[in-house]
Amino acid sequence: MLQLRSDRVLEDYYKSRVIVFSAIVCLFILALLMRLWNLQLIKGESYDDLAIENRIRLLRLPPPRGEILDRNGNPLAENIPSFTLSIIPGAIKELPELVKSYSEPLGYPPEKMRSIIEKSFSSPKFMPFAIKKNLSMEEVSTLKSLSLQSKCVSLNVRPIRRYPFGDLFCHVIGSTGEISSSELEKFGRVGYRPGDLVGKTGIEKEYETYLRGEEGWEQIEIDAKGRRLASLTRRPAKPGSNILLAMDASFQKFVEDVFTERAGSVVVVDPDTGKILAMVSKPGFDPNIFSASISEKDWKSLNSDPLRPLENRSIRGLYPPGSTIKPVTAFAALSEGLIKPDTQFICPGELELGGQVYRCWNQHGHGKVDLLTALVESCDVYFYELGLRLGADTMAHYASLFGLGKPTGLELSQELPGLIPTNFWKERNYGTFIKDGENVTIAIGQGYTLTTPVQLAMMTAALANGGNVMRPFLVAQIRSPDGSVIFDQSPVVRLRIRHDKQDWALIRKAMRDVVESRSGTGRRCRVPGLNISAKTGTSQVISTREKAKPEDDVPYHERTHAMFVAFVDDQPRKVAVVVVIEHGGGGGKIAAPMARKIICRYYGLPDPGEPKD
Amino acid sequence: MGISYAGRGWKASFSKFEWILSLDAVALSLAGIALIYSATVPLGPAGKSFVIKQTAWLGMGLILLVLFSFLDYRLLERWGIWIYIIILVALISVSVFGRITAGSRRWIDFGLMRFQPSEFAKLAVVIVLARSLSESQRGSIDSWLELFKHAAFVLIPAFFIATQPDLGTAIVLSLVALTMVLFAGLSKKLCKVILGLALASLPILYFGAKYLLLDYQKKRLLTFLNPDYDPLGAGYQIIQSQIAVGSGGLFGKGFLKGTQNQLMFLPVKHTDFVFAVLSEEWGFLGSSIVLTLFLIFILRGLGIAGRSRDDFGTFLSVGCVSIIFWHVAINVSMVMGLIPVVGVPLNFLSYGGSSLLSSFMCAAALASVSSRRFSHLS
């Protein structure tokens, strides 16, 4: 039999090592037992004091959330105390007694009170269970003395968010609410805990890290009844930073009041900096209902409303720009050298293309038109001709120069990019290239093209400031609680449009004449003494331009969107305005007067009203 | 000459079944289930599923223990390298597809069950290291090449585990390997050089900790040095767990009566801090019984190592024992505030299927070595 090295039956080669290792293990365990002895029996009593009756409580001191202010320091979002009555299910001794004494001051019938308390039995035994939230001040005063008498009831105060202007800034500022479980997973590491308030939408969400501040804590000593005896150690909470918007609340209010239609959006910007002066999206909602926990009914009605009041249309509303894009198409054709300013086309009121008829809004036709007239009178056939010659890809190139088809970079991250169709895009999504019939519709801002109001505002601003596409911004400054400025906004030029001076001047003259000329489509925006330039748009929702029905016969959701873009560029303070009215009819008719009122207010002029002629 | 892998018949094996070790493991696991029940009662009805799951895993663990102890451990010597490779692949895939829980990727989701390969990696390393050590010249390792050959088996999985990040398991793995190498024996020359290197690497460690550790790991270290540093976050665990242990006293507050536990002052108490629940509710008496049970398990295991039929069995046993030992030492020290909080479960007691099953696999390997110590080569 072969002797293997590993064959060592009855051999004690490792015996000494086993003994050494066993001794080490014994010493180790002995050390642990000694530490245990020390903790439990020698220091035990002091730890016992800490634990028994839970004399030491660690209180979290939630940081006051930073405020959001307008440019004049008016609070747009502030904190107010909210009171909650809770019970500790594990501490309830006499249920009938509890029901009897609390049902009246809470305004609950006894049966309801009982069923609420019984519901708490299935929740964690020693965790406070909320009975009623957001108590009124009268309720608080009666409940305060009551709650001191019983051990199982506690009255807690926590700050909630209040928005003094109600729905005025709802889409810009957004709302706050209790942190959800998916957000907890995301933020758990940075100190968020269940029940914390967190920004859900708008500025409240985007600037959460600035607004939140830093949590503090306090170790307090309490007696058996849960009353506070003394504070042991304390680290105060650091309040969040304040955020100053570039907007003026009274101007925003004025703009909101001017917008009297059902749904749509208005964006007013300073073209030189990209500063948002007003941003209205209608319909809105009252963000205050989210701060206190929102009721099922309110949530359902907000969520199922077909007009979708929760959506910020200024950044998420996708509208065909209609004729408001014609200046871009004209600029494309001029820059590409396809036309000269005096190139003329004949508009017989329609254009036939492969058996399909594309109509001009003026069914009688404009006759012989040059570029200036085509822009001023918004002749569609002229632009159909340009669309045929330019093709979708070239038009898309020029649209992207004006920042269309991409988010503008506003601070609100939910912003949608819109859509500027290209052959590549069409091929990928539909398997075919863009046809001539589609090229002509793209030229007048119809078909696949979709833009958001804020994109149109930045496009208009670029026309007003000499070709700079600015990054729009809402937040002017962030200030720490002690008042020092942590962040100061500075204008950012996203794109510079290289242009021929004469071409540019022609387009601007045309936009001036849209307002000034007797045949201009934007005449209702005219303010004597102020040089307003503009472009109207009436964008179609359904793709027929067959017969013009009387407006009232068309169902609401099939009516055209009224679009209007306007700017003033010869004043020391420039301004650009975009008005979009969903299913509002014609842009020149309904949207232009709104823009006029807004511009008048901006320059402190009286509204001259509609021109008489 | 052949080796019989099936042992010498069921009857003989049954009589040689490792009863002390097995009953010890079962007693610890049952205590664990009672503690998990107590720890999860405050969670309301949702807590029950923890107890049910742990009981199911205990059942699976027992089946593993019986099955494995009747198999010859030398199967592991032959197939160990494949187990090791599979675990290594699993570890790498965890860092690619793993499921993120509390910020780390440690689990592979099989739908029905989540599987934590790092728990089983410790066993795989023990198996391959035992084989590699048993193939070396008996006595002491005195060439660097040889040492690096052994070390490579540990360092590769330890690296992937540390990047999950699961620093606790990576540390345990390294300590287990170190224990096995020391048991096999290192030459004096190597010992001296290693000690010197260790001292020289202290500054490197310091800067490594400064730049490589994740924020929460740094926070834990800082908090250990000063528990009041962040009493709501990492320091909260140390403070509350010490209060729980300390307030237990000699006899404890009684089953389901621990205020720290029932009032939910204790964090992750059914997993890493289960010992705190034990100390609070069962006092010094209960805690020392559990520690004694662990001591019996470890001493018995070392005894098995000493009487093993071959070197592979010896090193396998030492590895399995040191897995249990280092977990106990680190976990209990952590609960009592002796070392910083590192996420290491307490074998047999902590809630968690992967941890419980791998603990039973350790017991099974020891039982298999034990029941074969008298069998002869045929």
C-alpha cells in the first residue's frame, strides 16, 4: 500500500496548533463576555435609566424650508404651522373613554371616531397614528388641554407649505408633498425619512437641495407621561436657502388676468437676458391643497380633468406653431439664396400638389405677392412654394438654429423638446421619407411640427435681440438664510444665429408691418407710439382645410389654436411675448389683443383698445 | 487504489453523525427565530413574513446539513474549483445586473428568491484555499510565490465584494483566509516581512480611507470615533444599540418586552443588530448562553480540524470555523460599540436566507469531516 502524505490516521500533527487557536478563541469570547458584563451589569443601571420609560428621546428638528420670493421680495411660497392629533395605539387603556372625550372636539360622530381608532390597531404599536391633520386654531386650543391629560394622545406641530398667491404661480413653483417610497429610496442616504416634505414639481422640486436645509436634532428628557423635562444636547436645524425669482408677482397677476380663455399659455421674456418675466399656463390648480395631504376627491378631479390643469403648458404644451414660424421659413429661404426679397409668387388661393389641394387661409387668393406682403398678410401659398424648394431637412436646420426641437434649458426639467421633422426622423418612425405635400405644411408650421410656448418665446426673443438664442431662466438669485448670495444668475447665449443684415432687416420690417400695415394680420396689437413687431398664427388641430365652417359650428376640441408672438426691440427694456390659446380660433383676432394689453402694462402705457379701422 | 466517496454505508455514517455541532446550530437558529419574531412584532402584520421565511430557510438548512454530512467532503476537494468559478461569475454578474438594496448591489434576483453570492463566496474561498494549502509542503510556507498563489484565491473575490460595496464581508473573507494561512504555518522570515509591510502601509491605508471609502463608510468611521457626530444617522445605531444592550441587565426585560426593540429605537434589528435584541430582552444570562453556544461550536470545529483524516479536511474545518468565529467576533463587537458599524450578520441568528444557508453549509462541511475521520483508504 502506497503511503500518501495526506494519510495520517491517528496522527496528531496539528494538535498544538488546535490548542493555540482554541485558546485564542476562548480569550476572544471571554473579552466579549467581559464587555457584556461591563455594559449590562456595571454600567447597566445608567443605560437602564436611558431606556426605561424612554426618558431620552431623540427629536428630529426639521429644517425650515427656504422661501421662494418674487423679485421684490414678496413671498410666493412660505411655511406655516400645521397641527396633527395622533394617538399611540400601544398606550390606549380605555377605548370608550377616549372615544367619548375626543369625538366632540374633533367633530367626528362617536362611531366614526371609534372606527378610526380601531384602524390604528393594525399599525405599529408605538408609532403615532394620525387621527386628524390640519386642525383649525379653535380645534387646537380645545384639544391642547385635553391631550395633556391622556398619555396616548399627542398634538404635534409641523410646518407645511403655503402659497399666498394660490394658483398664480402653480406651474412655475410647483408643489410639495410627503415623500413617496420611490423618492425615499433615492434620497434615503441624504437624511430623508418617511413623512418628510419634499418638492414634487416645479421650482420646489428642481431646487430641493437648496430649499431643504439641514436637519437638526435634540436629545430631550421626558417623564413617564411623555412630558418634556429638559433638553440635554441640541444641534439646531439649518434653514434652507431662499430662492428669488426674476418675476414680479403683480405683473404675473396682470398677465393671468388678461388671459380669460379656457386653456393656453402666455410667456413673457426679456430678450436680452432670457429672464422670464411672466409664465402663465391655464387652467391651473391651487398648490395649497397638496401641502396639507390632498383628499382623494381633489386628486381625482385634478387628474381626470380633460383640460389637464396639472400640466405646465408653457413648457409641456405641444402646439403646431402655425404661421408664427413663417419668419424662420423666410429666413431659411433668404439665407439659402433660393429667393430674393423681391421674388414673387402668384397666390390663387390654393396650391395643387399630386392631386391634393393645399389652401391659403384667404380662399380668394392674394394674387401676385412678394416676401414682405406674404409675411404681412400671412399668405400660405407663398410659403408652400418655399417649403417645396427648401425641403424638410433644410427647414429643420434653420428651425434648430432658433432653438426649436430641443428643450430651451429652462430650470424646469419636465420641459418637452417638441418636434422638428426631418427625413431621418420620418424614416425611422414611419419607414418613408417626407413627401412634398408634407414639406409644404412644414413651411407654414403645420404637419408634424410641434413647439412649446417657451420655445416660441426664445425664438421671438432671438428675432428681437439680433439673433441670440438665450437660455431662459426663472431663478434670479439664491440667498442663504443669512442673506448672502450663493448663486447669481447670469445670461447664457445658447446659440448665435449668423445672418445677412439685409435679410434680417426685411424680416423685422415685415413683422413691424404685421402690426402697422392696414392689411397686417396682427393689427389688433397696435399701440400708437410704440413699435411692436409681431406674427400671428392659427394652427390647425385636424388636418383638413377643406371648407371654412362658421366658427361656432366647430366642436371645441377641433377648433384651431390661436397663436401670437410679439416683441418690442427699440426701447431700453426689450420684451418678447408669446400667447397661445388652445382652440381659441384665429391668432390675430383673440391672441393679439392680449399681447397688446400685456405690452402696454409692461411699458406703463394706457391700453389704446382695438384700432377703429 | 480508489477512494470511496459514498462512505461506508448509511448506518455507520448515522452513528458517526456530528450530533453536538448540529444540535448546537439548530439551537442557535431557533433562538434566532424567536428574536426575529420579537424584533418584527412592532412592524405589525407585515412582520410575520420574516418569521415564516426564516423558518422555511431553517428547514432547508437542516436538509442541507443532513445531506452534506453523509457525502464525502473530498468531493469538494475535486469540484471546489468549479464552485469557486461559478461563485466568481455570480459575484461579477451581481455588480452588473445586481439588485440595489439600500445603495449596494449584493443580490441576484431569481424571482422567487434573492441570492447573495458574497455569503457563499466565503465558503468557496475556504474550499479552494484548503486544497491549495494542503498541496503545499507541510509545515510552514516560506516562499513568496507560494504565499501569493494562496492569496490570489482570496483577493479576487474580496475585490469584487468590496466594490459592491460590502466592506464587512470583504473584511471577514480576508480574516478567514489569514487565519487559514496562519494555521497552515508561515515561516518566521515571512512573518517579519509581512509585519513590516503592514506597519509601512498604515499611511497608505489612511489616505485610502480618505479618498476611496464611500461617504456612508467614512461617516460610520467618524461616527465610531465620536458617536455624537451624527446621532440621527450612523451614530444613532451605535447609541441606541448600546442603550439596548446595557439596559438588559442580568436577566433582561423578557420576551417581547424590550422597550428599545418594541419602540423601534433599534435599527436593522432583525438582521445585523439581532444581538442587541437578545441582550435587551434576555440580559447577560441569555447573551452569555448564546456566546457559549458559539464557543462550543467553534471549539468542536477546531477539534474536528485536529482529528481530520487528511490535510484538506483540516484546513477546510479551520476555514469553516473561522467564518463563524469572525462573524461572531465582528458582529458582537459592533453591537456593543467596540468597533465601527460594518454590515456583518450574526450566523444562525440574523434574518436572511443566504446567511443562514451558508452557516448550515459550514456546519455540514464540519460534520462531513468529523464523520469520516476514522474511515480508511481502501
